Amino acid sequence: KQTNTSAKIPASVSAERGYGIVFNDELKGVPLIVIYEDFQCPVCAQFEKLQGDYIESLISAKKATVVYHTLSFLGPESINAANAAACSADEGKFLGYHRALYANQPAENTGVWSNDVLGILGQAAGITSKSFTSCVNNMNYKGWVSNAAAAGAKANVNSTPTVFINGKEIDRKTEYFNADKFKAAVERG
């Protein structure tokens, strides 16, 4: 898949970081945590429930650079949710919206994640601007969503969640869903 170089991208996105939404890119000497996820993925919701607060604490304490790659291989609602998440990034509310999406995750491709529902989830995350609603309804970042998917494929990511720390994929069987082992993986870099 070719990357659409003319696609509009959210302010916090870095093409150099594979079109991911980046936090703390300016930091040096800290772990780089790269997360590939699909908002419809039930296992991603489990990962978020277990590790989300810890990852957010690393972001707020400036103890890690974190890159979220919102993939969309589970269907049209994944595309809608990834677009809405990008819209939330423009509002400076990505982390809250990210949390709201996983906390309210429906079964895959059930039609629940309409633009109206994605807008309501924005309100739950503290986003009240008309520009957010317009961004969601107009699918402003559909091209970016496609670029993010292409970047994931280029990185050989074929399942979600997939997590890399300093360029090395952590052990899916032991480190994804064990809080102590995940923390140790981050600390060891």
C-alpha cells in the first residue's frame, strides 16, 4: 500500500514515527513505547484496562516517549474510531478519548460506533468543540487512518495489541497482561 503524502494529519502525529500519535517526542534517554492497537479489538481493551493508567503516568511524568498507532483492520467502525481519536488529538484530549473508546467498546462491527456515538464519547472525554464534531462527521483524518494502517503493515504488525519497547517487541505471553512484568520491560528498556 502506498502512503498518501497529501493526507491531513493530526498535530501530534509524526510521519517519522510511522504516523503514530506521539507523546513526549522531545525526551531523550527515556524508554520509547510503541503501541499498535485497533479500537474494536477486545484484547486491546484488556491491555488498556490493565496497562493504560501506568502508560498515562509515564506520559504525564515525562518518563517515556509513547507512540500510539491506531490500526483499522477490524472494519469500518475501526476506521471511524481511529478518525475520531485523531480528531480528539487535535483537541489535546487523545488520552481521555482513548480511555473512553475502550471503556465503551461494543462488539466488533455491530454498527454502534456511529459518528453520533463517537461525538457523545467525545463529550464524555471533555471535548465540547464544534470543530471536533465537524472533524468526526467529515472524516477529516480518513487518509491518515489509511497511512497508519500502511505503516503498521510495513512494520510487520499483524495482530493487536502489539507493543515495542525501544524497538523490541515485548513478550506477548508474559509481559502484556502482567503489570509487574510490563513495568519491568519498560524499566529495562
